[in-house]
Amino acid sequence: MVASLLTARGLNKQFRSGNQPVSVFRNLSLHLDRGESLALTGRSGSGKSTLLNILCGLEKPGTGSVQVLDEVFEGDTDRQTEARWASLRRQQIGVVFQEANLMPALSLLDNVRLRARLAGQSEDGCRDWLERLRIGELAGRYPDQVSGGQRQRAALAMVFAMKPALILADEPTGSLDRHTAEDVTGQLFDLQARHGCGLILATHDVELATRCSHHLDLGHLPEN
Ligand SMILES: Nc1ncnc2c1ncn2[C@@H]1O[C@H](COP(=O)(O)OP(=O)(O)OP(=O)(O)O)[C@@H](O)[C@H]1O
Ligand SMILES: [Mg+2]
């Protein structure tokens, strides 16, 4: 099996503020092999979420390329490119964002089952994932009937159930108390170790960042 999982080269990203272009990052490159983890840190607004969005194709960089497994993306925006990204997000890239993206009309368990099914995985272990994330008793509830932290854990269960090659997690413990956060983090690193998937997480939690094999501080990138 090829070890290389993700390579990004020369990424530049600008947003417009009024008429002024504002650079978020310049000439950013990174590489991740299977089984490795990378912590993205940096002050609020330094570009962590923007980078995660680019690494899963939800946002386009100004310039630069992203390679995930054997798919290479060089900034094209045609329908075929979008379809390749969508297919990767369905089967290979599990995304947990700051706003948990659950289907409001489905129970937590059915959300996890749907995610597993779309990724071509068995639905058998879906309830177990909710149990392991300590929300098993909420399996039949709808997303608007649980708390933000519980929704976030349901989003993690969805990602675990799809058994992705790469997990992108934006502040996965951001809305959890210390005890639950440690529990969830343990599950995340345990899954990563057992399945050998890659993990990139954006976090303000220094302790969590030190548990990752690599660390990129977006607040201290070299100027180019
Ligand atoms: N759609 C957008 N249009 C204009 N500017 C944007 C847009 N999205 C993000 N930005 C700006 O880009 C910068 C990076 O935002 P981003 O959300 O990536 O930061 P972050 O590091 O994730 O912050 P936080 O720790 O608060 O989540 C910020 O200055 C933000 O205001
Ligand atoms: Mg963010």
C-alpha cells in the first residue's frame, strides 16, 4: 500500500476585504503519510478552517495543488473536478467541521447509518460508535433535540463509521467540557492508530496539538 496520503504544494489563498485583497497564507506546502497526524494551530483568523476546506475541495486555493491518494487537483473548477472531490469526501475523507453537518430530518443513528452506507461501509457498527462517544442513549433523537457538543460527537461517529483514509477535524473538541474532550480525543487517536488513517486537526488546545506527529502553526509561517 502506498504510504503517501496527502500532499499540498504552494497553496496561496486571498480573500477580498472591500476592494483590498487580504492574504490568508502564501506558498504553503504540507505532506501527510498514512498513520500520521498533523495539528494546525494559530490565532483566530489565521486560516486553519480555510486550509481544511481547501484540503477537502470545499474551497479553492488561489494557486497551488492538492493531491489526495492518487487524485491530483490543480485549481480546476469544472464539474468533473467537483465530482472527484465529492467522491473523495463520500468515501475517503471524513470531515468534522465547527458546525456539525447533520441531516436535520434524520435521527442521530440514521445520520451515522447514512454516512456509512454512502461510504460503502457496513451499518452494523453504527450504534456502537454512538455508544463509544457516550451518546448511545440519544440515538433516536433528531439533531435539533441534542446539544451542540452532542451534535459534534454524532458528527465524529459519522466519520468513524465511514472508515476514511483521512480525517479532517476542525476544533473537534471545541464545544466539549474537559472530561468529554479527553474521552473524544482518546477515541479519535485510537481509531487513527487502529485504521492507520491520516488525521489533520485544527485546534487551540496545545495539549491536543502535542499528541499529533506533526505541527503547523499558521500564525508563524515564513513570509514568501
Ligand atoms: N468567505 C470569506 N470571505 C472573506 N474573508 C474570509 C472568508 N472566510 C474566511 N475569511 C477570512 O480569512 C481568515 C481566515 O479565516 P479562518 O476561518 O480560516 O480562520 P481560523 O484560523 O479557522 O479561525 P478560528 O480559530 O477563529 O476558527 C480570517 O481573517 C477570515 O476573516
Ligand atoms: Mg476556524
